[in-house]
Amino acid sequence: MSTTPHRDLYHAFVAQGLDTWLARLPAQLARGLDRRRYGDLPAWEKAVAKLPTLPETRRVHLDADSVTVDVGLDASRRRQSESLLRKLSPWRKGPYRLGGVHIDTEWRSDWKWQRVAPHLAPLAGRRVLDVGGGNGYHAWRMAGSGAAFVLVIDPSPRFFWQFQAVRHFVGDADGGRTHFLPVGIEDVPDDLAFFDSVFSMGVLYHRPSPLEHLSQLMAALRPGGELVLETLVVEGDATTVLLPGERYAAMPNVYFLPSSAALCGWLERCGFDNVRVVDEADTSLAEQRATDWMTFQSLADFLDPGDPTRTREGYPAPRRAVLIANRPR
């Protein structure tokens, strides 16, 4: 495997003064990209390595709904790029337009960004951690908003190689500010107190100990830093929490779905202040759906065919809220 992604990550950690984390990187990278654990990993790595060499001249748009790289590719190299990018499927977060190839992802992640972005502290110059950031779509948007350092953490090696494929097209247009480490929040050093902004979007309901997750997010923030939390919720008052059975919307690993009011209480109990709900909305079938780049079942298949306001297990259909809070100074 090319050492370039790792080298750039090491250099970024040195430049950011993340010395306590730097010593852990070799073991974390080795575990996160262990070929013995992930049988498909060599094929993903090979697909990225075979992407065609690109002309130096390119126009990169990290502040548009589609993360877009306009670069002159002839028809043959465009077909080659599309074939190799498809080997990394399913693509869940996006959309992307890379060298003329439109990756129509399962999620219209730009819609989520449109709901979140107006409420953020300005990202220009900030150090950002994107927890469970998937293939990095939102991280590229954060860089496009001027963030000085963006780190995606997600334990999926497929997402790591999807990120590297996008990096191949983006090149150094972001100034080398955007990075990916294949680990989970539990691998972030304790009491790091480093990041100006921490995002956790679509993660909390997968955690069997949600208050522990919130405490881990706070520990990664500097005093006064901003948490952006997006998660599944249910309607109700400050005491309402749904604990689904074996599955929720066909997902086996969903634990707690609080109301927004209950979630505010959780955040306050964990020590956050200035807690506020900035958005709450049902997830539409236009925002999450099967596509040519994600051909498996999607949201429409997980709802009651006779009542789309319920999941097929009988629970309320997915509803998501965005909350923002701060670590006290």
C-alpha cells in the first residue's frame, strides 16, 4: 500500500501538536487496515491505486452540494475511473462528481448539511473532528467552509478507501487539511481537549451507552468548543425514550431513541451548556434511497408498506434532530 496517506496523516498530527495521539497511530492504522480482518480490503486498495493519473489543472468545489472535481479526462479514463469507483460500492454518503463521474449516493448528505450549516459557529480556522463521518463527505464540506484541520474517524476500511479515492481527485486543493483515521471515538486519547468543533452525526443511536458517548465527545473538545449532534429521535417530552427490540428499521444495532427534550437533558447531565435544538424533521424517502451506486435495500424497504409513518417493526418512522451544545470554559 502507498504510504502517502499515512505520511500525510503523521505530518498533520505533528503540525497540530497532537503528540499524545501520534504515538498511537501505528497501532491504530495497523488494526484499522488489517487485511486479516477485512478480506475485501486488498481489492479496495487496488482499485484506488489504479485510478488514472490526473492532469494538474483541475477545479475543485468543496462548497457545493456535490463535492465536485472538474478535470479533463478523455472518455477512456472516465470509464476507467467509474469502473474503479464502483468497486468501492456501496457509496452511502455524498453526492460526488469526480472527473465527470456522478456518484449518486444513498444519502443526500447535502440536505443534512443544509440543515446543519446555518447554525454552526463559523468553521473558518477551526480544528474539527467528524466522528463516524463515513467516507468523508461532510469533512470535505467543512474544509470548504474554511476549517483549518478536519479529521474524520470511522472504523470502516471501505470508507477509508472511498475517502482516499476522493482525495485522489481533490489532490491538494484543500491544502492538505482533510484527513481520515480508521478508528472509533473510543480510540481518541482521553481528555484530549483539542478540537474547536466535534460532529457526531448518525452515531448516538448505535451506542449501547449513549451518555458515555456524549462524555467522550466532550473530552475531545477544548473548553468552549462546540458539539454538533445529529441523531434519531422520537416525539415526546423530557422523559420519553424508545428502546427498540431486536431491530429498528431493519437495523440490528439501534439502542436508545430519546425525544429531543430528553436528549437535551442527557447533554446537560454530561456537563454541556448552551444546549439547543436547531432542527428536527422526519427523514424523507427522497433523502435516503437506493441508487445505482447503492443497490441494496434502503429506507423505503424498512417502512410499513401500509403506513409509511411506521417502521416495518411498528415503531415511529425515522425522525432526526440536530442539537448544538458547548463544553464549558
